[in-house]
Amino acid sequence: MSLPTIHVGDRELLCKVISKDEIQEMIQTLKDGKPPGHDGFGPEFYRNGQGFITEPLLKMYTDYFARCELPPTLSHANIDEDCSNYRLVSLISVDSKILARGLERFLQT
């Protein structure tokens, strides 16, 4: 059986840490009015607090890439217990959404 391999150049890209500019760009793409995750902070908080929130996010994401382990805040989701509307939605925190968008952009390139 032959398994696909990752080329050296691709490995280097996979280990690339998200930049401060990329975090700020992804914060700008967040849609207003979306509900917050379990931490209670919505997109508006991140957009309005970009000046003080970007550095802690960068440190958290850098630590994540270095350890390959998600911090607890990125692995929790709120799942609505009311199943009457038949919408199975998990509310994840905005910092999880920012990281997911960064990874999504990376995978598309």
C-alpha cells in the first residue's frame, strides 16, 4: 500500500505560524451580530479590541503550533439543548473561528 507523502516545502508551510497581520485581517472578516461562544465574547469584542487582543491571540496560536495541542478554550463548544428547531449548531468561540479561518486560507493556497 502506498501512502501519500508531504514534500519538504509543504512541510515547512504546514509549520508556519499565523502572523499578527493575518490575525487582524481575519478579525476584520468576522460578521457582526453572531452569537458568542462559551466565553461570552462575540465578534464585536474582537473587532473593537483588536489593539489589545491580537498579541494574546498570536501567543496562543504560536503555542498551539509549537505543541500541536489545542488550549481548552479552543476545544469547547456550546450545543443547544433545544432540539425542537432541528438545527444542530455548535457555538464555538471567536478565537476558534479566527484560527479556523487562518487554517482554511492556508489549505486553499
